[in-house]
Amino acid sequence: MRGFHTALQFILRSLIVLTLLVNSIGIPTARATQSLAVQIGPICIWVFQPAADNNVMTRDDLAERVSNIVRVKVEAAEQGNKRKVWARPDCIKVDQVGFDRQLMLQLSVKRQVVVLDGHDVNVVIAGGVSTDGLFQDRELQPVIILQRENISDDAVVNALVEFVDRTVVAALRQR
């Protein structure tokens, strides 16, 4: 079982690195001429968080909370269109119809503690990319939280929702 867990971690890390490399290539010209709203199909939200041991944790709990809030925002932006928004476990699978139109948002939460003016300050950087390169990290400003107290998962969810609202939902509003 431990070997399976190690292999799964290696695959996840490799997938994230590959995604970042592929995303750095850029948006193809054919896509750049279309409205982003037209290119976005159903939305699948994944949330990753580096762990203290340098492994990457999949945070399905945060993805579910973010997707529930984003779903309401997407419905309001499109007024009547029933674009689906799911958290990772419920997304369209590779072998199912519609997978190729699904926007895969890989959100990330990076936590650390820094010393500022002699005091510990908690930092959270919440951002993300889409696996198809439609939304790339070099074009998007993450949401940053700085505070002395521990940063709650509620604050992290709010930051991730703000990030998705500023990027994906904003593109749907411009339709």
C-alpha cells in the first residue's frame, strides 16, 4: 500500500509540473480570437496544497466549498444558462461525453510563516491555472492573505473564490 501511495504522489507531482510546463507555451491563435465565455464549458475545480513534507495534498473539502459558491456566481453571470460547476471528485471523467469541453481549474493554496519586523506572519497565496492554458499563472494575480493569526480555511475559501470570480466568472460576465 505504501508503494502505491508513493507512486500516486509521484504521478500527482509530475502532472502538476507537466501542467505548468504546458501552460507556459501560450494560448493558440485560434483560441485568442474567440470569447473566453465561448471556450469555457462545464467547470471542474481541483484544489492542491503543498504539505510540510513537500508532498502535495488534494483538498477536496476546499474544492467542494469553492465550487458551491462559484456555481451561484456563474448562474448569476449567465442568467439562465445552466453551466455545470463541480469539485474534483464529481467532474466529468476522461471516458465521458463532454470531458474535452470541461474547464479544469487547478487551484493552489500555498501557506507559510514569515518573520516581518520580528513577528511571525502567516501568509497564504491562493491562485491557479487551467490545464488547457486558457488561464495561465503568468497572466493572473493570486490573492494573498497576510495576518498574524492562523489563517482559517474559511479565509482560504474566500480567497480562492475571489480568484475564480476575478478570472473565470469575469470572463463569463463579458459574454
